[in-house]
Amino acid sequence: MRKKLAKKLLIELLRDSKQSDRALAKKLGVSQPTITRTRTKLEREGYIKHYTFIPDMRKIGLEILAFTFVKMNPTVLTEEMIDKVREYAAKFPNGIFASTGEGMGMTGVIVGVHRDYRDYAKKLAMFRSDWGKYLEDIQSFVMTTEEGVIKDFSFKYIEESLL
């Protein structure tokens, strides 16, 4: 029962993390203290990292969303270098996600939000200047936050993967 409740609670929080424990208890047919204990356990065990909201990027002044793919020289992909990249990435709050990985011949990705194209180009030029000697390739996919969206960004869609 506990694992099943934890899973149902995670699904409800993915749908809407703003829900109160009382509302969640009513939906899931258990007591509010049970929900509070389960949520606390999920947080403590790292299943829940943060509570946040997804803003309308355009309304808050962010016009560009960029996915920048990089291919680092394999000889520099050491833990020490990854730590330096982490420190560097922490200095740029507009970089909302960065990770190593593989695909399309690339070894990493940076997801960034920017006020406008000029801000994006400035950050990209700075990145190239600071890390160019370690890069073999860099490519970006850039979109405006106003046009072209086919499906809004949300974690609520992954609930079906958990069922």
C-alpha cells in the first residue's frame, strides 16, 4: 500500500505541486497526516528535489529558449574538468540545465533562456571564448518563446509513464 500511495502522490504532485496535503488526502482517500508523512519521506529519499512553477517565459521577459549541443575534446572529459564546467555553469542563472550525454555526435547539452537573441549570442560568444580550446563542435537549436510551441513544457505529461 505504501509504495502504491507514494506513486499516486508523485503523480498528483506532477499534475499540480501546488495542491495542499489536505486536498491530496481527499483525492487519494487517506488522511492528511499520511500524505504529509509520505511527502516528507519522498523528499528525504530524493524523489522530490524541488517545488517550482513553470512561468510563461515571454511574460517574464525571456524571448529565447536555446538548446546548445557541444562536443568536447575527449581527452579533457575528466572528473576534474567536469567539476570546472559545473563551477562555470553555476555562474549563469539563464542556463537552466546542463549535462553530459551522447547523441548527434555531441557529448553535452546546455538549455538556456535569454531575454532576446542578442543576449543569447553574447552568452554563446562568451562560452566559445572561455571553452573554445576544449570544444570540437558546438551547435544550437534556438526558438522563440512566442511562436512554434506544439506542446507546452510540463512534467504533468510523464504521469502516464509512472502508471
